[in-house]
Amino acid sequence: MRHFVLLAAAATLLVSCGDPELSINVTETRPLTLYDQDYPGDLKDQPPVTWRRIPGTKFRIINYLAGKDGPVEIFLGESSGDVLGNANRWLGQFGLTPLQSQEFLGKMQMMDREAFIVEAKGTYVPGMGRPNQENSALIGVIRPSGSNIITLKMIGPADEVEAMREEFFQYVQSFTPIDVANLPDPEKS
């Protein structure tokens, strides 16, 4: 047993002593993509520096926390369904009346396509065992994308959400698709 411990210690010492001639200096630069950040997809985003990235989930591909006095959640997902169905689900979480047409939603551009703005204030009922949140607000954007939709939501205390309104819309504009096929091939560098 004693020989095994000495042998293991010697192996560890040899492995940890790297040859300086084998060091590699990387001088190439390229834009970071969501792929680099363990996100699926081929999008690049530029969140405000005050937002804290937290691990994504099955339904939250990109996930941030922000706010001064209360947690504001900002997250991007991709789901099935249509614009009106998802907008009404969000409005329903605030106890608001469903819309009859998506024409009642605000509009903006997101990644060179028309996207729809959903806003709500009041008591947020998140479901899934989470407690109701009084005096909350939501600003969300729904963008059709082929057979799916991209959703981007900001939910939190109403005053915090309102204070971050312009920051959120600037963030929406920051999304750019990355042409993964034209990124430098690290194998050929």
C-alpha cells in the first residue's frame, strides 16, 4: 500500500510539471457566441453589465437576474404555439382578459423580423408551486421563427421592471445571429 501511495504522488508530480515549450499562446479573437457560453443556438446577445447570468433551464435558454430592490428575471426561450396563444397565457398569469387578436399588441423589430410586445401589471401568478407576487410587471417580446416562436420576458417588481424598460428594449435589439458556418475553424488555425 505504501508503494502505491508513493507511486501515485510521483505520478501526480510528473503530470503537474508541464514543459514550458508546450505552452500555447492564443492571439486570435472572434465574437463570443451563445455556443461559447453553453447556450444552444447561434445567437449573440449583449446584456447590460448589471445583469447576472444564471444557468439556463429546459425552457430558459438564456437566463439573467437583475434589479436593485427585488429580483427581476429576464429570460429567452423557444417554444411552439403562436403569438396570440403565448401572449394570452402571459396575460392570464396576471389575471387579465385574453386578447382576441394580436393586432392589439405592440410591435418592434427583433433580428430583422417583426416581433410583438406584451405588457402586464398586477399580481403575477407564476404557477408550478411558486408563490404569487403582488405589484409585479411583465414586458415580453414574442418573435415568430419558422415553426416555433422566440420569447423574451422580463418579470419582477413593477417599479424595477419600469426602471429597466429602456434597458430591456436595448437588449432586445442586441440579438444578432451568428453565421456559424463562417466562424474560423479552430482545427485549421
